[in-house]
Amino acid sequence: MAFRLGDDFIAAQNAPQRAWLEEDYEHLGRQLARRGVEIERLTERALAFRVAVPSWGVGTGGTRFARFAGPGEPRNVYEKLDDCETIQKLVRVTPAISLHIPWDEPESPAELRAYAQARGLGFDSMNSNTFQDQPGQKLSYKFGSLSHTDPAVRRQAVEHNVHCLELGHKLGARSHTVWIGDGGNFPGQVHFRRALERYLESLRVIYAALPDGFRMFIEHKLYEPAFYSTVLNDWGVSYHCTRELGPKAFSLVDLGHHAPNVNIEMIVARLVQFGKLAGFHFNDSKYGDDDLDAGSIKPFQLFLVFNELVDAELERVAAFDPAYMLDQSHNVTDPIESLMTSAVELVRAYVQGHLVDRAALREAQERNDALVALQTLKLAYTTDVAPILAMARQRAGGAIDPLAAYRASGYRPRKAEERPAAERRGAGIV
Ligand SMILES: [Mn+2]
């Protein structure tokens, strides 16, 4: 029998920490009350927050140079779900999983769905893969997929996406995310306008196959694996394409897919305003698409993104229904630990977004008081909301200290025994 984390174990881990948590929570509650903020209102927000875990994130990642496998990595989609269950049990904000096809192709969708349901899990967005060739694949994606010059390759890539839609429908997913590696390495290699036309033509066929209630997300990226040009290079092109496709198409923002120093929170605000924000692939980066843990490098930027999201939520902007997903590559950490702490960072930014005094900010903006406007944001950002996050987790049955509880459980050493390396199928991400 595979080892599973028990609710009793989590409760036992919480027991000695409850007294100080109550104390910190009460103290913070009094502090916030002086600012006219009701702490329970923020705890409610923390309890309501949800972010999906990527199935590919529970395996150790790698770079184009090497991948250093960790102990007890999941060897198939069922073992990935086991790890996702552990994350969810400890943090209680990650009940949904984003699947990647064909890496997670199930033999029986019904069986996989039941396996997830039995663990309190469900499926969020489906992700297609036409950026690498699979064993036995008829035509190669070396020179592109949905925008390939050869119509037969485009057809093959479209069919794969339609297959993902059918599978997602059976699994109870609600959206489909398309990211392609199409682009060029050298000037002149790709005709910019024709390639985008071909891409749109392919997307229209996929769009027409969307099951009822499904939304389609397209994910832009300025470079990599193509190093000179990509077909869907930025949010403007993405916005144009979602407009061309129709009301069920939205632009997905991966925090690592922009040029350095781009004002991402402003892109978020624009997509919100235009009714085309799909949601996010959260991660963090220093230089490029580094896929580091959310909030690890630029936590203030993450807060500013959530400041925009909370602002839209509170104003009830039409068609605002963002899907939150993590998309990270864990090269030097235990993936479960990284995903848990990243999920917590997102809740932190979300709660801090709700801590912004919107009336004061608006007043400062109307008066053109730049300093007070910034100070209003900074006050929310510098408030330590950790007791709120811990209290919310505990009330939901999760761990006051997820990392300590996870390490104390011995989950990873147990999985290292259960999942011998010799049988590993080389999971992980590229
Ligand atoms: Mn992504």
C-alpha cells in the first residue's frame, strides 16, 4: 500500500503550534482593527483562494544542460496525483491539477477521474504538447506545429489538441491551454505574417471543437525554444488572436514569458480591461523563463499583480474569471516543498492585495499624490499576514507549518522506497 499523509498526523503536528498561532492572530487582529480592517474578512479570502498544481511540476525539472533526478519521483500520472494530494492536504488551496498530454495520457480517463476524486482532487486546465516529438509520431515538429509550413504537420498538431479537448471533457476539466514552441532561430527563416496566419487558421479549428463550457487559453512567449522570433511573441499579438477567435478565447500570462523589466502588472490590467485575461502560469525569474518558485525573486511584482487582480475582483469587472496555475521547474529543491511554498506565496500576495486601502489609494490618485499612493500599497505589502495564512490553513484541515509537517512525515523517504529509481520513466519537464 502506498504511504499517504493522514489528517490525524497533520492535526498532531499542529497541536503544539496552536497556542502561539492564536496569540499572533489576535495581535495582528488588533493591529488591523486600528486600521479599520476586519481580520476575519481576510481569513475568509485566504480560505477561498485556489491555485492549480501542474502535473509536470511534481517531477524534478531540468535545464537544457542536465537534469538531476531526485529520490522517489512519481513514475506515472497516478503517482503524480499522490504527490498532488500531499500538497493539497498540507496547504488546502490546491485541489485542482493541470494535466499535460501526452505526458499524462491515461489508459482510462474514467479511472483517472475516479482516482483523483477519491483524493479530493479534480482537473483544471488541459495542456497540449506540440513542442517535442513523441515516440512513433508520424511527422516532426522540428520546424513548428500549429504554424508549420506543411499543412499535414498542422493537421497533426490540430488533431492532438482536439484529442486533448475530448480527454479534458471526460476528466471534467474546464479549459484548454495552448503553448507552442513555433518560431525561428534566424532572420529570414520564418515569414512573420504568414506564420501567424497559419497559426490562427489552426487555432480556429481547435476553437470550433471546444466542448460546452470550455474556455481556450493561449500562452505567449517572446523567445525559447526559438531564439530569434516566436509566432505568439507577446500579449498584444495574443490579444489580437483571442479577439479573432471569439468570446471563448483568452490570453494566458506566464510570468516568465516577457522581456526583462516589462511591467507585467500593467499587462494584467490591460487584459482585465479588455475582458481577455485567461489567468496565470505563476513562477518567478531573474533573467529569462527561469521557472523559479513564485515569489522567490520579485515578491513585490507578485504583490502588484495581485493588487490588479483584487482591484478587478472588488470592482466586479465583467468576464473577470482568472484561472490560477503554477508553472515551475524544480531543479534543486524537492518539488513538493517548492509547490507548497509557492502556493502559500500566492495566497500571501492575494491577501495583501485585499489589505490595500482602496479608498485611500483612489483618493491619492485623484489628488495626484504619488507618495501617498505608493505608501498605501507599501503598507499592505509590508504587513506580515503569515498568521492569517496559517489560521486559514489550520481551519481548512491543513498544516500550520506545511514544510515542517511534510519533512516530519517522512513522505519523501517513503516514496524513495516505494518508487525505485530503476523503474523510473524519465518524467520531468524539458
Ligand atoms: Mn507556462
